[in-house]
Amino acid sequence: MGHAVAQPPRPPEPAPSPADDERLARRSPVRRLLGRPELGALLGAVAVFAFFSVAADAFLQASSFSTVLYASSTFGIMAVGVSLLMIGGEFDLSAGVLVTTSALIAALVSYQLTLNVWAGVVVSLVLTLLLGMVNGLLYVNTGLPSFVVTLATFFMLAGANLGVTKAVTGNVATDSVRDMDGFDSARAVFASDVDLAGVNVNVTVFWWLLLVAAATWLLLRTRTGNWIFAVGGAAASARAVGVPVARTRIGLFMGVAFCAWLSGMHLVFAFATVQSGEGVGNEFFFIICAVIGGCLLTGGYGSAIGAAIGAFIFGMTNKGIVYAEWNPDWFKFFLGAMLLIATVVNLIVRRRVERAP
């Protein structure tokens, strides 16, 4: 009988080094830069700035640039809340009229009840946040697309804005609150100009930058930020690992409402009266700012900084056309072209980054 030949023991396989694990591999600074969602918007902003610097002589004047920043901030404030909601995978088509609703509440409550305007500001904050929470609860509990839920809210708010204002004042606009108690201090907070080296910069610019900084910190440095990305990327998987999906989504709708309240307060104290039909259609401008800034329509990707850059592009185009003395009717054409170009650039950059080793 033959005897089995003993096989020599196999040498142990070397342990994989951290460099072999793609999860632990360090990405180059260039690749990290290319992976940023706001890269396409930044390139677009540089191109638009250079273009209008050449096409419009007045564009680089300090006072003109201050006007550009103001126009950017009025849409940028809302773009912050909308971008966070889009990263979470949802839309709010009532955002435009919600700004007007918050302004109407503050003006009507203050004037009709003869209160200090700060009372109207507080009531407006509470009711506007409540409307945002209602949007979130309707979406979470019905299972309907956020597009449908907020479209319904859009029509209801637009009708209520006009109907309530006419019923209370007999007009389509509120009465002026300029001479009421607290107006000057409220205007200083929400609508004043700040002198910087001889140039007047509206306080909304500072509110805008503060919101961008807060939203960026929230997204990149907190557990809530991780939840927002997870909910937008794969809600079912996020729920399976314990992410409070419903609570996160409701909070995002309330975030949009807070930004709408802040924009509405600027509207009240900048003009002292509010037209009830304002705000219709502005929700698309907010979404455009977020998309130009790198937010995906499918959710799970984007940044507040990108949305801010998108709003800056919006402001430069809006005012640059005026300074270049072109027909302003072309504004929406340029805005649509920039939306398309920025979206394509973001798509190309993301695909190249994903294919990179």
C-alpha cells in the first residue's frame, strides 16, 4: 500500500496593507477637489464674472457689485434651505409663496391688531414653521411625492394670500407698517444697509453668508448632516440602520420654512407693505440656484456652498444684463442656458471622478 505524502505547510498570506483597501486609500487633493459638488458652479461663476466684467463697464464698480450681492442674497437665503431639502431627496414648490405668506402674516397681525411689529415677527415665525411642518407631515404620512404635496400647498397658499388680504384690508396689498412701533429696530435687523469702506451692503448679504456657514457645518460636521445625505441617497437603507427618516424629512421642510420667514421679514421691512400676489414662480429660481450649485435632482449629493455660488451666478446675470444695457427679456434665456451647462459640467466631473482609480 502506498503512503500519503505529507504536503508542506503553505506560508501565510501577507496581511493586506491599508493602501490595498480602497476604503482606506488616501485620495489626492486634485481628486478630492474634482469630487466637490460645487466645482462646476465655481467654474461657471468665474466665467460669468469674467464675461460681465468685459461686457459691462459698470459691473466692477463697488456700488454695482454691492447690488449684485444684494440680488444674490435675496435668492441665496432661500437656496440654502432648498438645497438641504434637495440633498435629502425632496422638493418644495410652495417655497416662493411661503415667503409672501410669512410677510403677510407679520404685516397683517401687526397692523390690524395695532401691535408692536416684533409681535407680528414672532407670530409669523411660529406660523411659518408650522406650515413647513405641515408640508413635512403630509408628505411623510401620505406617501405622496413631495412634488404633489407642495404643489397643492402652493395653490392653497397663493389663494389664501390673496383672499385673506383682500378680506382684511379691502386691497391686494397690506397697509404700511412704516410708522408702527418697533419698525426701525426690525428694519435694522432685516433690511438695513451696512457701510463697508464707504459702500452700502444690505444686511441680507450677511444673513445669507451666515446661513451658508451654518448649513455647511450641519452637513459636514454633525450626525444630522449624515442623516440628510443618507435619506437622500437611499432612504430604505438609512431607515434600516436606524436613521430617523421621517423626522429628518420634516426638519428639512421646516428648514425651508425658516428661510422663507427670514426672506419674508426682509420683504416687510424693506418696503413696509406686501403685495399678496408676490412670490409665484420664485420657487423655480431657488431650485435652479441649488441645481447650478451641484445638487442632484435625485438627492444624496450637493452642498450649501454650491447653492450659494448658484445664487451668486443668478445675481451676476440678473444685474449684469442691466449694466450691459441689454434687453432684460433675455435674462431667463441666459439663466436656462447656465442651468443646462452647469448640470452637464457637474455630470461630466462626477463621472470622471467615479471612474478614477
